[in-house]
Amino acid sequence: MTQFDSGAYTIPPQHVIINEKPFSTDSVRVEVRDVPVDTTKQKMFDIKPAIEVKNPPFNWLLLLYWLVPLLVLGGLVYYFFRRKKIKEEREKQLPPYEEAMVALQKLDASEYLKENKSKAYYSSLTEIVKRYIDREVDDKAMESTSDELIERLLLHKDAGNFDFDQEMIRKLDAILKRADLVKFAKFQQDLLQAKSDRATIEEIINETHDAIPEPTEEELLQDELYRQEQLRKKRKRKLIYGSISVVVALFLTLGILAATYGVSYVKDKIIGHPSKELLEGRWYKSEYGSPAVVIETPKVLVRTELELPDEVKQQVENMSVFSYGSLIDQFYILVNSTKFKTEAEIPLEQSLEGSLQEMEKRGAENMVVKQEAFETEKGIKGRKAFGTFQRKNPNGKYAPKQKFEIIVFSQKGALQQVVIAYGEQDQYAQQIVERINNSIELEITHQGEKQEN
């Protein structure tokens, strides 16, 4: 039941059925009374502006639940694949002779002969000797046929490049021909001949190794320099790839956070926000000037000198100005307390006009100004001018718009003023301004007698 009119009302009996039997409730009498409201005594307040509700804290534990298994899995995959790759690279980096010996040992450990796989056995055997000759004697050995390889070895012998034994070349020619029969004619070679050919290949590699002249010191130096250069390039590539991986991971993390919590969250939480730091940092409540302006600010205000025209100086007994920042900063606040030689009360509109002119002298342009009454929490009345302005950067272009508020209080023989300027889009600065305005207290002087409100 909903009822807004005062008076007495009766709720009639309500009929219900329980186990197919009808029942009725008792009637209920309700009295609706008015709430006494005295609008002449109750203080009225302006509607409070909307405030932004903070996002819930980021659940780092949930992120770890997903991130740790992925990192472990990625680390294991990297470890096994990288280990295999490193092993292969190490084998590739062996000197030609050692590489050939290692390959022959692997061939001995294989099951090709036991399983009668002559083709696989002779393919590996001929590849071992060709790879060795390719690296040490002739760089076209791997792509040559058996006849072409023998012919090129004979040319090297006749040219005096290598002191090859004629019998060694003949033995190699015979093994290569048998290997061709096995590979291409599906000829099945017996076990004893295969083992004999393997021993002969090892002899050929040993004799070739002995026939190759020792490298000179200059060649060794060039090889060492080349090796160091390759090592340097490899380290550089690792550094570049590692840096790129870190940057990509960072951007992915920021992207996920931005997609989940918004760009503002990433900017404020990760990168930082000056006004947010002011809002959440330590605040200071102090008295400034005489008669005092009591105000709470995120930074202690510093005494500042303010130039006055000569005609104004003659009327001022003393003036105290305190400020933080400047009009070109993200946040600016100024508190001014002026005591005059006479007890005349300056009109608030006139005081605001003077403050606006002072802002224009200091670079404010395109000002949009509104005015309204202002009252502190203790009922001290003043007037507020507020709006937006722009200023030019040193390059001549306009900086983003800024908001401002000027609050003045006038009493006999004194004027108290608070000036605040901040970025138009700065939501944290708006909260700072509200907190500052709610904290303003004043020292009121009546004909030389002080009263604090």
C-alpha cells in the first residue's frame, strides 16, 4: 500500500485459500500522519553534484591464477624447444673433422644395419663424407653427383691444392657407386661390406684431414674475428628480441587493463595523475593572513608578493597573499586577506571584477564568467565568480581550457578572497575544489573586535 494523504484508513479483510478451505484476515486500521516541516527554520542546501564512484580494486590474485600457469607452460615449452635448438646449433658449430666423427658415431649407434635398411645407412654415410669435403675441400660437394665429386677431387689434386692420394680417391669412388646402387637401384648390401665401407670412409676423412694444410696465423685470426663478430651479432639479436618481448608484454598488459577497467584507470593507476596524488595525499588546515582565512588545502600555501596599483596601495593597511602553483599549472590556489585603512565595506561585485581583471593581466583569455551567492558551512555569506578561460602556450597555440572559481567575502575594513584554477577535464581537481570550499572558515572583525565563525 502506498498513501501520501494524511488521515485514517482501514485495510479490509484479505481472503486466502489454504488446503481448499477459505480463510479471511482481520481488518487493519492505519493512520497516516503529516511530518511537520518549517521551511523558515530549516536550512536549505543546493543539490550536490554527481560524484564518480571508484572502481573496485584490481583482483591481482585472479590475474596470478591465470598468469602463473601460462608462464610455467610457456617456460617449459621454451626450455625444451630452446634446449633442442641449442644442441643442434652446438653440433653445427663443431669443426668439420669433429662433426664428421660425431656423425659416424651416431651412425654406428643407429639400427639401420640390424633392420636391413641399407638405403638409409648408405644415405647417411655418403652425406657424412660429402658434408666434410664440402666444408674442408670443395664447397660444391653437397650438390654434386658421385661422378662430379670424384672429378672435382682429381682437379684439386692436379692443381696442387691438396695432396690427395690416388688410392683414396679410387676407394671413395667405389663406395659412392655402391651407395648409388643401394639408393637408386634398391640394391641390398650385405652387413660385412657395409661395415667395411664405413671403416673406409673414416680412413678417407682422416687422410683428407692430414692432407689439408694447417691454416696460417692470419687465417686463424680472421676466423676468430669472424667468430667474435657472429657472437656479438647473436647477443645483439637476443637483446633486441628480449626488449621487444618486454615491450609487447607491457603493451598487452596495459591493453588488457584498459579493456577491463578503462583507459582512465590505467592512466591514473599505472602512469599516475598529479591531481589524484594531491587529492589522496596529506592535507593541511591553516590560517592565512589577518583577518584570517582558515582553509584546508592539499599543499601548504606559500607567501607571495602581489603588485598593487598606487591608488590601491594608499587605501591598504596590510595585505597577505599565499598561493600554490600558478595559472599555467595543473592546479592553482591563492588566498588573499586585505585590511584597509578605512572601515568602508567594498561591494563584492566590485571585488570580483578586480580579480577577473587581474587574471586577464596574467594571461587569461576567452573568459566565460558566471556569478552566484556563496555561503560557508557556518553561514558566512560571500559571492562566487566561476567559469572557464584559456591561455596561450609559448608557441602561440591555446592550451586546453581551464576552470576557475573566485570566492570573496567583504566586511567592514577588510576583504578576504580565495582563487582556484584547474583543468576543465580534471575530475580529481573538481573533488579537491569541493573539499577546499567546504573547509573555508573566516575571522570576522567588527569595529576592532574579533569574532571567529
